[in-house]
Amino acid sequence: MPLGNRLKELRASKGLNQQELGTLVGASRQTISLIERGDYNPSITLALRIAKIFGKTVDEVFYLIEEEEI
């Protein structure tokens, strides 16, 4: 199952651009962009860092997309 996320929405709510979020979590702007588009699944460590920035749990930021939703 593909991984979906609320990253763009959460990032916008904090007023962060991709570069700023990347700096905060130790990732590149390109990595943040790929995650937002669903083209890259973050490591557990990166997912935890991202969730912590927004005060959320990992499953509040990332979720599985059911096959029939595709």
C-alpha cells in the first residue's frame, strides 16, 4: 500500500517552506518535496522527526492509502 501524508498541509499551517522544514529535520528540500508528492517514503527516524516538529504522532502525519482509493 502506498503511503500518504499531510505534510504539505501541516507545513503550511506552521508557515514553513520545504527548505526550512528540511533544515529542522536534517533532510534536504528535495527530500521533503519527494515525501510530499508521495514519491519517497521517509525512514522511521525521519518520520518521527517530522511528526515531532508538528506536535503530532507519526500516524497523524502519515497514513496508508487503500488500494481502491488509487
